[in-house]
Amino acid sequence: MACLPNGMPMPDRFARSAEEIRRPGHPRPTRGRRSFLAVLLGLAAAAGARRSAAGGSPARIGWLKLQGPSNAPDQLHAFREGMQERGLIEGRDYVLEQRYAGDDATHLRALATELAGAGVGIIVATSEPSIVAAARVTKTVPVIGRMNDNPVVSGLARSLARPGGNVTGIYALTEQLNVKRLSLLKEAVPGLRRVGVLLQPRWSNAERDWQATLHAARELGVELRAMNVASAEDIAAAFERPSARDVGGIMTFRNPTVVTYLKQIAGLCRKHRLPAVFDAREYVEAGGLMSYGPNIDAIYRQLADYAVRLLRGAPPGELPIEQPTTFELVINRRTAKAIDVSLPPGLLARADAVIG
């Protein structure tokens, strides 16, 4: 049974989930009542988390993911490891309420509502769309995650040092790292003149990413070609357009489309013999040439530290948004051979991991 912060049982009329309230036969709550419900649920969840941290029943932690459970299971494993390293054992100290949107971002808001209604004390949101969905659903339950867009620019936080709301976590420095990735691609292929950029033009950070990378491209003597994609069909078509035939390399701007279809993208780059640089090693493991970015497992171990501090009563608005602590360059030597790219020895020597 859900309880109020003072330990008293929550009245049944407030303990119902948002989905139950919206079922046919129940009147739709007013905006004021919806806000009151959200506050009560958030306070109850926070109180439960504090009781668990003090030795009570296990805390409930929400896990909200855009893709399905089979996508990047190492993230969940790394989070569990991070919790265990800090002395919290799943089942004894906390339980995970997992929700997956199956690659459909339109489901995320309803799933976040389910988690808030289930009384979770924290929501771990594993992508920018998941973070945004959870932040729109609740202003009381802490939301932590890996942010690819600048959270101050996007409005999720007042500042990196003091976010001020209920959202905090790790900012992955996407704009700066896109510039670094382009320079690595140019180093791998010194004669590179044109690079196709797989991006989703309506994605929130697309224009800022484009402008930052465009400036770097000019300095490198490289022309960028936008390859707009929003679906698997768009991706396949982008590689077949006449404008793509004179592209000498590929890079991606992280968004739900390129994350969801990473294996397809890596396969098409290999099929068309195009050297490509990505932001995560999963693309390289799927056959892409190279990646540079934060170590994703390390990020989720960092997020475990946030979760522990929140369970111990730290206010999310006072927990600074941090940067990743570990970055890695990963190269697929088999792919380089298959697409006839001779990688400079110095680049190979700097790689943190070489596949094949």
C-alpha cells in the first residue's frame, strides 16, 4: 500500500495509478487535482526511498528505456554493478521497475506515468527522449540519466552546477565530441573531402550539432552533406541517393533513429565501403569502422552513485550534472581491411580497443 511521508496509508482515491484514473467510467481529473496527485505520489516515493536507505523495505527504482530489453543490456548490468560497488544489493536494498518503449518514443510518456504511479523513488532514464518524457510527467520524482543535449540549453536544468529541478545526471558533451570524431575520421582518411552526416533534422539538438561540426569541417577542409533520416526506410534510401555517391565518409549525430538502427547503419557503411565514425563502440562491434566517445558502462556506474546519494536523501536539484569520466577510441581493423582503408599506425596505437 502506498504511504504518505508520515507513514500513514495513502487514501485509496489518491493511490490509483494515472492509467486507472483515465479509464472509461472515471471522470478526468482537473489540472489542480492532477498536480496534487503528482505531488503526493512523489512525496510518498521519496519517503519510501529514505526508509529503504535507513534499513526499511527495498527502494523502488524505475528504469525507462526507449528501445527493448535486448538493446544494450550491458547498461543495466553496469548500473547494477555500480550499485553493488556502493553496497546496495538488488532485491535486498532496491528493486528495479523496468519499462521499455520498443523503439517507439510515443510510448515513453505513458511508461513514465506508470513508473511514477508505481511509487518509484528514482527514475533512471537511459536516453534523451526518456529523460524528457519523465521530466514532463513528474516534477517530484528524481530523474537521472545520460544527457546528449546540453541540459541548460534544453531547459532541463538551470545550470550544470545546480540543476535546480528534479533532473540530474551525466552530460555527454555531444557537440564537442562530434568535432573530435570528425577530426579522427579525417585522420583515418587523410584524402577525405566530403562527409555524409546522418541526422534527424527535427531532433532538438540537430541544429546546434550541425553548426558546431560545420565550423570544424571548414577548418579541416571537409564538406558536410546532411543525410536526413527518421526511419529504417530513410536510412536505406539515404545511402542510395545520387548525392551520397560522392561522399567519402559517414558520421552520425546521436538521435533515436540512429540508435535504434545502429546495426543497419554499420552494415550499410560496410556494404558501400564507407569509412564511418560513431559515438559508441556498439556501432564498431556491429561492423562500423571506428567510434570515439564516453565509455557507456562507466556512465551507468556513475549514475549508480547518483542513485545512492538520492536514496540517502540528497535533493536532485543540488547534485551537479557531471561529465563522463572515461572516453575511448575503438577501431574495427577487420572493417578497415574490408573497405580498403589503411589506418595510420599512430591512430591504431592510440586506440583503447582494436577489434579484429
